[in-house]
Amino acid sequence: MPGLNVATGLTTRLIACFDIIDGRVTKARRFEDNIDVGDAAEVAASVYADGIDEIIFYDILASAQRRQADLSTIRKVAETVFVPLTVGGGVRSLEDMHAVLAAGAEKISLDSMAVRNPSIITEGSAEFGRQCIVQSMQVKRVPVTGEIPSGYEVFIDGARQATGMDAIVWARRGEELGAGEICVNSIDQDGTHEGYDLEITRQIAEAVNLPVIASGGAGSAEHAAAAFTEAGASAAIVSSLLYSPRMERTVPVGEIKAELAKRYGLPVRLV
Amino acid sequence: MQDDRPVVGVIDYRTGNSQSVVHALNFLGVPNRLLTSPAQLDGIDRIILPGVGSAGTTMTYLSEAGWPEALHARVIEGRTPFLGICVGLQVLFESSEEQDATCLGWLPGTVRAFNGADVRVPQMGWNQVHRTSTHPFLAGLPEAGHFYFVNSYYADPADAGDVAATTEYGLPFTSAVARGNIMATQFHTEKSGPLGLDLLERFAKTPQEELCPA
């Protein structure tokens, strides 16, 4: 399994993932019950100052409301935060992609839209390069069947709609179609603070040669360390840990990194 | 009050991430303009060619707008300070394995794919940059500072004197080049946090005679 960060020189990456509603960061639990965290630009500035390596925005209502992603919020953050920004939600066409990149994002996250119309991955990749397209997938543990041999099924539309598609099959297909990175969001673990679903993260990291992002369930630096060392993830989303109102104690990025470096010997970027 | 600060032109072609570079320059208080055609080069003192995406597509878009000739006149003949970023570094070489592209050919060498090495491709994330040259652009760079990379290809300069910094990703590769007024980074200076902003500021604000050795 390539990509153990230690061997390549790359640091482990910690990502803050914002579920945006009306310009504000919110936090869900198992994809429901979003509660307010704060103004997106303010939360972004704070995690940037603490050393976050990357930020992902999901405009979680854009698709349902059939509108474009919230460009003014993206622009506002991109004016003061100088780490990579990924935008998901409301991206249906190449023109939508141009618009979010022009606002200051570098990557586009495609999720339910890519399941409905897989060729959008290929079109985006051809126009902007593979590195620009993040295939994001919502996965849920299900009984192993002939259809779902991995025991993980892909869901869409905020974890509400089953697709009948095996998560490993969809990840491999995304790599073939031109995705440059895969974000594995565990529906079961989302917002629980009980740790990532290491099993499906590892299976996908072994199935593709792309960087894989572990998402859903981080409650401690130890959980992030396990995503890197046991599941082969290149990056980990740590949103709850940083700012969830449901956490008893949130932890600044710098503190998580210090622990990753000191206790687990993992390479990190310090600011 | 007369403003004699250099004005930086940021080349804007269809797939580049020029807006991110503009955001960074604005944050640094650097006068700048987006350039969608060579006709807008009047009054521009320094030029940045940002880049994301593929070398072949980038060369196609640049050529359609007439940039190769205009840039040759300004940068090679006129010695205007120039900074290429990511694909903006790769297109300075003669050719790229990516889409078998013929590139600008300002620097001898080619651009190769990260294959064979046991690494995930694209390289995506923060990696260490080691300075190997005395070119003033990178003076002040901390040893082994982290910068943000996103690339599936890397430059292989034929003239070792052009290499300004190296990085490891399965193999050692050239992560910055510098020759006189031509500077370029494989990493995204505009998305590399405070260290990246420092480099952009250095390019934008250092007096030309100090920044570009003959």
C-alpha cells in the first residue's frame, strides 16, 4: 500500500470540513440535526491561524435548493486564508466549476452529482486536471451480499438515498473516470467522536492509488493517528474535534499536530 | 503621492487559479492586475503565470491568446521579473510527458511523470523544500519548510544550475527553479500559508537589481 506519509516526505494533513448554511459553519451528527458553530470567515481565519492544512466547504443545501454554491462566502474566506480550499455542493456543470475556482477554490468535491452523472468527473478532470476533482462518497455499513461484497454501500443526498453500489467498486470507478483524491465519509461514524471507520478507509486506500481522506468520527488525535497508520489515509477531517458544540472539550489544530508528532512520530506541518 | 511600487500582472487563462494569486497579492498590499490578453501588459512591472491542470491544455490556452510571443519579448528579451507557479513552472521547459506537450522552452529540460516510484499520484499535500541555490528569490527560506504541492509531473532540468530547490516524493525532484529574472515554484506559493506568502512578497517587493542577478 503506497502512501504512508513517512516514506514520501509528505506530512499528514488535517482538514477542517465546513457544512455551510447561509454563510455559517454548522455541525451535524450522522448527517442530521445541524447546529450553528459560527461565521464561516471567522471560523476559517481561526483554524488557519492555528495551522489547519486545508479547508473543505460543503454547501449542504445548494443541491436540494438547485442553486450554485455560495460563492460570496468562498470568496470571503479565500481573501484571508491561504491554504487549499475545496468546494462541494451545487456543482452540476463545468461552468459551475469555473465559478467556484474563480472565487478562489482549488478543488471541487463531487458526491451525489457524480453518482447520478459519472461523466462529470471525467469532464472536470479533462478541463482542470485530475488534482482538481475530489470524489466524495457517503458510505454505510450493510450486510455483505453479492451486490455489496465489501459490506459498505454508497449513499447519496445527505445519506438518505441508497444506491445499491459497493463503495470499493465506486472508488475504483472514480479513479478510472479521473478523480484525483477520494474522501470517504462514514455515515455511521459521522459526528460521533468515536473514531473513523478504519475498515472502509483502509479498503479504499488499498483499492486505489489516489490520496484518500478519512472523514467522520474523529474525537481525538489518537483517532487521526489511526487513520494515517492503520488505514493508510493521506488526510483526515477533524471538524468535530476543532469546533463541535457537542464536544465536551474542543482541541486546537496545533495541539492535535503536536500530539501526532510527539506520541505517534508522524510528520506534521507546524506554523 | 507617486506610487512607484512595482505592479504585478497575473496571467488569467481559462483553467488557471489566477484568482487565488490575486487574493494573496491583495492581502500583501501588492498592486496587481489580472491579465487576460498580452495587450494588457502595458504598465506591468512583474509577471506571474499561475497554473493548475495539465501542461498541454495550459499551452493551448496560452497560445490561443498569443502569450508565448508576448512573454518571450517581455521576459527573455526585456528581463521583466517572472514567477511561474506549478504548471507555470512546468511550461518553462522544452516539453512535457503530459499530453506530449511542446512547451515554452525557456529552460532546457523536460517534465516527467511520477511513475515507477511507489507513491500515490498526484502528490497532494505539504512537503519539505530544500534550497540548493544562492539565487536571491529563495534567500531567507527556512531549511526544510513545508509548502503545498499538487502535481503528477515534475521538471527535470538539463542545466543543474537552474535548480533552486529540491523535494522528495519517492524520488528527489526539482521543486523550484531560478535563472536571473526567471523564477518558478512547483509548489503553490499562494496556498502555502505564511511561508508561501513570504515568497510571493519577496518576488513582488524586492528591488529588481537585488531580486534578479545578471
